[in-house]
Amino acid sequence: MSSETAPPSDHGAPLTTPRSGTPCPGPRSSNPHHPVKARFTLPAHEALVGCLRRAARTVLRRWQLSADAQESALLIVGELAANAAVHGRSEMSLHLVLARGTLGILVGDHGDPAPSHHRATDDDPDEHGRGLDIVHTLSTRVDLHHDDHGTWILACLAVTGARTGAD
């Protein structure tokens, strides 16, 4: 991933979106044996959204988030990844950052512009268009950044029960 398409840094500093500048807590752990962040990048294909969800599920279980927090986070990941796959560019990325009771979920599309995706006219309208509403409902904060290199959405989720060695 080039620096032009890179999401906000999560190397010890607060995770922020370029537009908002408002921090979503980033990792503070000095113990490299207890990861507090994870990154995954895949081709932006709808068939791979489930792969990102499964990867997130594995990480969230390892971080020992509560069952409710895991369920909410996986809904957010699924909705944002589906948007990135359908409306995005050639790649989609998921970044998870856990610190001080907040899980930052950053999903982006980047890379070469993808061909335009048009929804079929026979698609059920009840099955589309609710993803960001779900993300806003579950999150304590949602930020969107869009430029010529792609779109990044950061959702912050309050979590309990996490054990990563970060706090």
C-alpha cells in the first residue's frame, strides 16, 4: 500500500482520519507479544467480504471482547466491507485498533479505480442502503474520508472485556 492510499497511522499515535483530526484511541502497548492492532487487505470482491469478517472474528476472539462487542464489530465490518467491495476500488482493507475501551474499525477501498457497479433493477430495495445507518447506530463515532485514492470509513465502538495487554 502506498503512502498516498494509506489510512491514518496506527503506530503508537491516536488513529485519526485526515479530515476530522479527532483521535480514536490507538495502541499504547509497549508489549509486542500482545497485539492491539490487525490489518488485512484483499481484492475488492463481494465474495471476499466473508473472509474479512472471519479474520475480524478471529482477532476479536483473541482480544477477548465481550460477545456483544464482537457481534456489533462484525456487523460493522460486514457492512463497511460490503460497501468497499461493491462501490470501491480494486482493493479493500480492514484495520482494527484496540485501546482503552475503544475498538477502531477502519475499512477502506483503494488501488486502481474499479469499473462502475450498477445495482440490478430487480434487487430488493430493503436489502440495500441500510449499511451506514447500522454502522452509525452501533458506533460512538463514524468518520468518512474520500479522495482520488479511495474512501476510508472509521467507526469507533465502545468495548468491554478486552484483554490484550494494552491497558
